[in-house]
Amino acid sequence: MKSVLAKIAQTWKLFAALVIVVLRNRELRRRLMFIISLLTMGMAFLGMVVLDEFLTEHVGLFLGFWAFCAVMVGLMLLLAIYDMARVRAEVTSDALRRLSEVFREIEGAGPDHRKNNGEGEDAPKG
């Protein structure tokens, strides 16, 4: 019994690690969204065209099939919302980093910078 629980715990740890990797990597996250959207469209096509008569005869399978499709659509939407928020946060932090670099350059130039450009007190008026 203990080894079965240990295997289940190890499987969940591996699954959680994979989820974290996918969520933190933009390319993997978008690739997963693309695969899920293709799979969802394929399942919708199968459900409406190919399996239509079979699913209407078996109510339990009908509900299970379309519930799974709905879960896939929900997962795709959640990933898209997360991706949008993550990209927005990355862009904001990048803009703040660049702004702080510009401020550091301005502070580093100091008051002597104006004199070198001919805008200081010693510059001719005119």
C-alpha cells in the first residue's frame, strides 16, 4: 500500500514540475495552446460529423464527450488568459528596467554634460 501511495505522490510531483515548466516557458505555453486548440477543433468535428449518430444513441457517452470538449476549451482559455497576463508583466518589467537604465545614464552625465554641449553658463548667448 505504501509503495502505491509513493508512486502516486511521485507521479503528482512530476506532473506539477511539468506544469511549472510549461507555464514559465512562453514557447512551450503557446505550443500547448496550439495543440489543445487543434485537438478541440478535431474533437468538435468528430462529434458533430463522424460520431453524431453514435453519440445521440448513447447519452452517457454524449455527455462525457462534450464535457471533455468543454474542459479542453476551458483549459485553452485559461492558458490564453495566463499567457496574456504573463506577457504583460514581462513587458512592464522590461520597460521599468529600461527606464531605470535611462535614469542612471542621465544621473551619470551630471551637470557637466550641459556645459560640454554648449548649454551651460559659459555658453555664448544669442
